[in-house]
Amino acid sequence: MNRHKLAGGVAVAFLGMMTAWSAAAQQMTPKLQNAIGHWQVMNSDGSPGGKVDTYLVNGRLFGKITELRPGRTPNTVCDKCSGEYKNQLVLGMVVVRDFHPDGDDWVDGTVVDPDNGKEYKGKIWAEGNDNLKMRGYIGISLLGRTEGWVRIHTAAGQSH
């Protein structure tokens, strides 16, 4: 009889894992999926800045700098940053961290601005297939700014 209880417990645990996995998969809406890719950061004056790749780690959204903005050299470090970012190379730096899905938005993550070294709370959302908006703020969303990113496509028309 102990064998049957064990088999029943394993089946219940497996069913629970499948239900949790199914719920997590359902959270990945098309708008959430559109936030993953290769992006051209647009400066507030409309000129192109650096480039960032966004990707998932355990269902959370992250992004790292893959190309520096004009004026930076490959050995540029984040000298104004603190903690683990202090004097880290800007190229390859993970500046978008730990956003989780909420409806069609990515929320409650952090964004580091290598220009001033500050870390902000943030919210990210897709506008269509090829535009991403990121709002970084201190405290409440009203105290921040929104940046636009444009998807980079390869010659074959696929996201890069």
C-alpha cells in the first residue's frame, strides 16, 4: 500500500507542476513576447544611441548592451556606478534586470543608466512588433522618463 501512496503522491506533484507550468506559459502574451529581441535605443533627441539585446532568464526579462552609443570606446567603464556595476565595462553590461510579466507589461525590474550610474525602477511594454517603451523612475512612475527602442531586423527580415 505504501507503494500506491507514493505513486499517487508523485502523480499529484507532477500534475501540480504541469498546472503551474501551464499558468506560466499562459502569462507570455504576444505583447510580452514582442519585448524580446535586438533593439536600437533612441535618444530623447531622436538620434540613435547604443544597442541592447533583451532575453528571458527563468521567465524574467533582462537586457545587456551589445553596442555602445556613439562617443563611447570599447574600454568605457561605468565609473559613476556603485556596487557590482562600479567600473564595469559598459559593453556587455546587463542594464535591464529582473522584470516580470504583469498583463501585457514587464514590471518591477531595475534599469541602470551608465551615463549617470543611477539605478531606476522600471516598466517595459511593446507598442506593436517593432517598438519598445521603457519607463525608468524613482519612487513612483510619475517621477521618471520614457525611452523608445526600435527593433533591429536582419536582411532576412527576422529580429536579430
